[in-house]
Amino acid sequence: MVDPKVVALITGLLSIGVAGYLFSWVMKQTNENEAMARFSKAIQEGAAAYLKRLFQALALVALVIAVVIIVAVNWQTAVAYLVGSFFSALAGYAGMYISTRANARVAYAAREGLKKAFPVGFYAGGVMGLLVVGIALMGMTVIYWIFKDPNIVLGFSFGASSLALLAKAGGGIYTKTADIGADLVGKVEFDLAEDDPRNPAVIADNVGDNVGDVAGMGADIFDSYVAAVVAVMILGWELYRDHPHGEAFVLFPLLLCAVGIIASLIGMLFVRTGESNDPGKALNTGTIVTTVVIGLVTVFVIAMTGIDAENIWTRNWQGWGILLPTVAGLVAGIVIGFTSDAVTDIDQKAVQNTAASAMTGPALLILEGFSYGLLSIVPSIVGICAAMIASYYTAQAFGVNGVYGVAVSAVGMLAITGMIVSSDAYGPIVDNAKGCAEAGNESEETIRVCDRLDAAGNTAKAITKGFAIGAAALTVLALFAAYTETVDLQTLDLRNTGVIVGLFLGAAMPPLFSALLILSVSRNAFVMVGEIRRQFREIPGLIEGTTPPDSNLCVDIATRGALKELLLPGLLAIGSPLLVGLLFGKNALGGFLAGSIVTGIIFALFMANAGGLWDNAKKFIEDGAHGGKGTDAHHAAVVGDTVGDPFKDTAGPSINTLITVMSLAASIFGPLIARLALFPL
């Protein structure tokens, strides 16, 4: 039998190799418009400068945390932590590198229509998607191969998560600082187009799309992907150490990820569109094909591990207890993704009804979007609960531990990560392409093609955020189970004072974290608005287009503001579970994690979906509905989009990383907490 670790390693290398081929193909596409190239170059330089300063700061943070892990845990976990941090940064940087070079190529291809432009944007996103899964799978496999202990791989996951949290939060603060400033002054006060090059914040806004939605989101999903796999590995290690095929339960998630990569490659072949087709439909088709392929192939993966091989073709096969939870996770991912699609798609009633309410002003538009955002929580929560129930009982029915089954469903959902991240990275690439087309004075038809690509990109980003949040929900439940195994916590008794105290403290963390991030955006956007107004007021010829703006000043404001505001949210995420545990013990920390999971998922789903809805309601009006651009309805929609921006791009998608980081910190330091609690309750 082939060693599963060899299969996982080869598949990871294949994923990276195909990403390299796609990168080469994208870079060969024509990019001849000088104005486009200049605009793209400014975005490249701004994004690279921000990430360089961010990673320099995070490198110091990582070294400090590594020293703490050496003292409190062991050096092996610290090494894995540093490798995870580096790989997460590498995945984000690589995605940003290709996205900032593909934007002008998409815009140039749009001259020849949608059919020519769409694959350039999607395959550029595919570079990011395949790199994320390839690097993650190789890292986990090699660390397990060397240390032969999934608890060491937990350090790799903690490194990926802690860096992802700061990269996503920092990128979110950056992008919304620039976006809000550009919209409030450029659109509302001067009636400028979305990416009008006269607006001083346009370059910073486009840089933000890349550092937030590409580098940040790439690191975010990298983190969820790794955390889900590691949780299953630890549970397999703890629950099946005496089983004759015990290691099979540890290695299964690595093999499932390998299948996910192959399925994503197949799914990408089905992502194609003609001039009359909908790009969003093409992206959804790829996701569905990927999901079906994984469901069909997983049975052979389970057989490859050697679990109950003699009964494989019978109803009593133990592998059904792993296969069915995997399918449950895949189905839950589709439910969550299409719920986000229904709420945020520009062709759906939720967006159109919200846009219609803009004719009365911003108040009703915000109320409408807020309400749809709340409603969108319910189907996703039902989908997550259904996946948990189905996973638990189908696993139990075929002789597999129910908690292990729930953890497997999270990996099942995340197995399609290669396809999901490809669709997500496509979004900011085509968004920047529209800016390149406007900067290059391209025809209205070219800009219209870019608009169609961008509308699909907005929906794809909303689906990805919903998917990432749902995956985080199942992942942190698996991590919670791993924590209870690590500290031998059998039950959470609500009559226990420590559990109740922890529950309330944990429930308060996601809203507190969200408030800190949104206030950070508000403070920085205030400075940005002042700078944009100053330039329009003091630079002669700027509004006439005869003098260029000083875009570097706006880039610097967004960069300094984002890095300055990261400290407190980062300390909150890593420090709060350790403080609760060291003060009140393992029961209180268990309650803390449970409380943070519940409110975290609700806040994250609501903010991601409501924000995406407000954004597309604005775009629906800009496409000509209710009077189109420059009307009072348009101005109201811009206000709604401004409220939604930090919801969907800063706080919302950062919360799922927050609860993952807190769960991982609890698991890594759990044994120490169990021994050293000062006032155990």
C-alpha cells in the first residue's frame, strides 16, 4: 500500500506546480496600455510596501510567541509555530503578487469581451487558490512526518492562525480606510466614478483590495484549512491510539485534502463562460463540480487508509462513518455559500429591495440591509446544525466516534478550498481591472465588461466569506473537542460558576473585537477624508484632471493607521483565553470558548452578508436602477455601502479567525492552564 503521507506530499507539489503554470500563462497575456500599466504599477508598489512593513512587525510578534511556547510547551511546537507563520505569510504574499500583476491584463483583455477577460481573472485567482492548499498540505505532512505527533502540528496551525488574524484585520483596516474615504469624498461630494484617477485615495483603495481580500483572506482560509485538519488529526490520535488502524484516523484528513486538490483542478476545467453567459454561474459550476468529485472519490481515499478494509463493500463498513460526515460537511458548505449568494447577488430580491429603499434616503436602506443580514444567519446556522447532527449520528451508526465525525465534516467542507480561494481572489483582481480600465481611458464597452466581471466577483467574495465562516464554525467545534480531550474536560455543567463566568466572557469577545476594528476604520477614515478634501482644495487643477493627486500620502495614512491599530485586537485574541484559563481554570476556559463560538458565528455571518448586500445594492443603482449615478438614491446607497464596508471586509471575516486563534491557544496551553490556575472554579 502506498504511504498516505507520500500521496499527500506529491499532491501538494502538484498543486504548487499547476499554480506555477497558471502564473506563467497569466503573465504572458498582453498588457500594452501605458496608463493601465502605470496604474497597476502604483498598486503593486503600495501593496508590496504595506506587506513588507506588516510582515516585519509580525516577525517580531512571532518570535516573542515562539519563545513563550518554548518555555511553556516545548521547542518542537515552537518550530512548527514559526513554520506555520511563515507559510501563511508566503501564501498571502504570493497571492498578492499575482493579483497586482493580473489586473491590467484583465482590463486589456476586456477590450475583446467577457470571454477573453474572464479566464485571465479566474486563472490568476487560481494561482492563489492552488498555492494555499498546496503549501498547507505540504507543511502539515512534513511536520507530522518529522515529529510523528499531531500535537506538534497544532503549533503549525497556531502560527498560521495568529498571523492570519493580524494579516486579515490589518488588511481590512487598510482597505476600508481608503475605500470609505474615496467614496465619501469622491462619489458623494464630487460625483466621481468608482476608480476615477483624480481621486487621491483610489490607489490606496485598490491596494487595499489586494492586502485585505487577497493576502488577508488567503491567510484566513489557509488558517481554517489547517486548523480543521489538525483538529481531526488530534482527535484521531487521542481517540484511536489503541485501534489496530489508529494512524489511519490521523492520516485521513491529509488524504482528503489531497483529493480536494485533485477535485479543484477538475472543477477549474468547468469554469468557462461565453459572451452571453454569467461569470457568477461559471464560478458556481466549478464549485459544484469540485464538490461532487470529492464526494465520489472519498470512498477510495478511506479504503486507501486501510480502515476496515475487509468489509469495504458491505453495509457494515466502518468507512461509512467517515464518508457520510464528509458529505455532510460538503453539503453544509454549499448551503452556506448559496445563502450568501441569495442575500448578496445583484439579481436577487434582497439586493433589489434594498436598492429600492434607497429612494427614501439612507435610513431605510440601512434598516433593510440590516434586516436581511439578520435573516441570512438562520439558513446558515440550520445548515451547520444539520451537518453536526448528521455527522455525529452517521459516524456513531457505523462505529466511529461521533465527535470525530463532526470534525471530519469540517475537513469535508474545507476540502474544496482550492476552488473557493480561486473564486475569492478573482474578486479583487477584476475589481482592480475596472480601475485600470478607467485609468487607461478605455471605451464604455470595455468598462462595462469589467463591471460584469466585478459584480460576479462581489458575489464570489460574499460566498467565500460565508463559506469561511461556516467552515470556522465546524472547525472550532472540532478544536473545542480537541481542547476537552487535552485537559480531560468531560462536560460543561451550566450549574458550575466557572462555566457561566467563562461563557459570558467568551460571548463578549466577538462584539468587543468587532467594535475595536470598526472604530479603527472610523478613526483612520476620518484622517483619510481630511487629506482627500485638502488635496482637492489645495492642488490646482486636480479636479480638472490636469494635475495628478498625491496618492502616496493616502497610501501612507492607510498603512500607518492599519499597523498602529493591530496591537490591541491581537493581544485580545491571544491573551484573553490564556488570562481566563490561568485565573479560573479549565472549566471557565471551556465556557469561554463555547460562548465565543456562538456569538462569533452569528456576528460574522450577519456582518459579511449585510455588508455584501449593501455593496451590491449600490452597484445595482450604479447600473442604472432608480435613476442611476449621481441621484439621491445613489448617494444613499453609497452611505449604506460605507456602513457595510467595515462589516464585510474588516470585522466580519476577521471574527472566524479570532475564534480559531482562541481555540488553538487554549489547546496548546491547556495542560499548563489545568495545572496553574490561580482561582479554579
